[in-house]
Amino acid sequence: MEKILLDIGSPTIKVYKYSGQKLSLLLKRSIFFKENFDPEGGISPESKKELFELLDAIKAQNRNAQIKIYATGIFRKLAPATKTDFIDEVFLRTGLYFNIISQELENFYLEKALIRKCSLKEPILLINIGGGTTELVVMYGDEAIERKNLDIGVGTILTKFPEINENISRTKLDEIVNFVESKLPVLDNKSEIAFLTGGELTYMKLADYPLQKNNLFEDEDHPFLITIDDYKIKNKEIFEKITLKELEDLMPDNPKWMHGARAFSAISQAICEKYGILKIIPSDSNLINGVIRQEFRYVTLSGSFRKHLDYILKIKKELEASGVKVLSPRFIEPKNPGEEFVIFSGKEGLSPLELERYHLNSIINSDALIVCDPDGYVEASALLEIGFAQSLGKRIIFTEKPQEFILNNLPAEFGL
């Protein structure tokens, strides 16, 4: 099935189509959710209206596609009750589950997006700058050896330095760079090369940065690099010589995106200077590139082990083959197949209560609860687990549309 995947950040929404193992960007739109944002009150009515209009348009244009949302940035800062109310409102209004992912899961997706892209045998810094946060990940081969999550992003700079978006910035680049550097932590691992994600390859080409052929490694998604010296010179030009109107004209379909360009460049320059980066690899890869490689780290499977064990174990096997760790059920050999409460080999001696407690605890540690419901059948015991996951604000995915009316009105996703 064709999939439409939405990356909803604090200022920027990117809409992708994934079909035939190919990912293509359909749309990029900026909605400044940070304006008049209140953790207790949520996003402004104006921002909400823009968001719903966009979601309605996406649904209308992709009627036969599965649509999934991955939201980050400012949405994580919603108060718990406000977050629940907003997720409910989006679901009732659009039928879509507004999936707000943790910073740790976003880091995981970023790592998955760029893992094995660079064949160099040295530490590489991944820089992911968002609206309200920044993630720094040091990769060595296939392994993340250091991670830092920072409460600073494009929105932070726009708020503290509002004159940055005058037609010619009235705030000096060095002033912002110095401010950001003062907020950066120490990294234990030194890198000389950095991936700069978030649409930077497209932006640097549009803004005519002096890109050079990537002679460090071969990868069709990352054909260019830029030296830190050239990057700093061009950033200074963006601040002092190129007008905001000229930047907007480079992206006529989404001119507001350029309102974050100077702030992004200042943050990334500060990071590169602070950690001694000599060469930057501009990248359009983001969390969606990681999602299509591996969507989950940990999951729990729910369903009727008595009636649909083969179905559940088939899904377990497919998930594990893609790198996902299924926390529960851990085992695959039933000791008493077909009985009222199925017990697996390796779990002998545990009472049904102890087994259910373990199962519920696995939901706490999972990225999602996957309800295996062939023909929409959901067993009574699974209802307990669904309610528990809902109370935790966990992502719930039904493999098929459930028969029960109330489950169809519960904020959830339908179909893996």
C-alpha cells in the first residue's frame, strides 16, 4: 500500500510519499506553531486552522493511501492533559493519529537514516536542528557512541534575536554564534566531519553555497560537501548582503521556510566551530528516512493467543526480521495451545496475573502497542492492554480495523 508520511516539526511540515521502496518529497509547508504557544492552552487557533486545512487537503489528495504522522519539537512541550486533548481533537476531526515522538526516538530515526551512509573509519557528527531542540549524535561506523539533546533551536534564536529577520539582518552573525556556543556542552569524541540534516542540501543549492564534490565517500544522497571556511563566508553574506525577500523568492512554494534559514545557519556554524568540524555534508535526510528503514525499536503485541497465535507469531517474526525487538510475547512455543490462557515455554510456573503484569510492563517500555486483530476481532484481555496503553499515551496500532465501535473512535492507527 502507498504510504503518506508527515514530518511535523515546530515550524516546518514535510509530506512524503513512500511507494515501491522509493521515498519522494511531495510538499514542504511552514506553520509557526511557536507563535502564541502555551503548554497548557496548546497551539494558537490560527495555527490549528492551518494544520487542519493541510491535513484535510492531504487526505483528499491521497484517498487510498495510509497516512502516518510523526510530530516533534514544540508538541513535546504540551502539558499532559493538553496533549491528550489535542491528539483526541486531531483524531476526531481528521481520523488521523497525531503521533508525538520522543526526542530519543527522533535520535534513533536520525541514526537509522544516516547509518552506513559514510564508510569512513572515524567519528562523524550528526547535527539535527529543529524548531525548539537540537540533537547531536556522534556515530562511529554503525554505532552511536555519544548523544546530546539540547533545548535550543531555530525558534529559540528567532525569539531572542527578532531583528534577524529584517530584510537585512540587524543582528550580527557573530553575536548569535557566540550566544549558541555558550550553551553547547562538551563532547567527549572529536569529529572533523559533520552531517547537517533538515533539508540543508536543497537549501544550500538554492542559496548558491560554494559546494564541492563529496570526495570523502560515495553516496547518491550526499553528493556534495562544503568546508567550514566557505560555509562561514556564505553565512555572513546571507546575513549582511542577501535580503530576506531574495531568500523567500528562492522557495516560492513555501517562502516562510526561509524565515528560519539565518537562525539555522548561525546555530550550525556555532556547533561546527565549537567542535572543530572542518567539512560539512549537507543532507536532506531526516527522521522519515529513518522511519522507512525501521519504524520501531521496541513493541508489545496484543491479541488472542488462544485463537490467533499463528497470526501473532507471523507478525512477531516479520518485525524481528526488520530489527525490531518484541518485548512481549518473548517466546514462541506454547505449552498449552488452545487453552483459555496460553502459557509459553520459558514462562512455566508463573501465574496468569504475573504474566499479565509482565505484559503490561512491556507496554510501558515499548514505542507502540500493536493489536493483532484479524478480521477486526479483539479479545477481552486485549481490551485491558489497550486501555492501559491509552492511559500512558502510547501509540496503538491495530493490524486491521476493529469490529467494536468504541475502538474505532479511540485515537489509534489502523494497519502496519
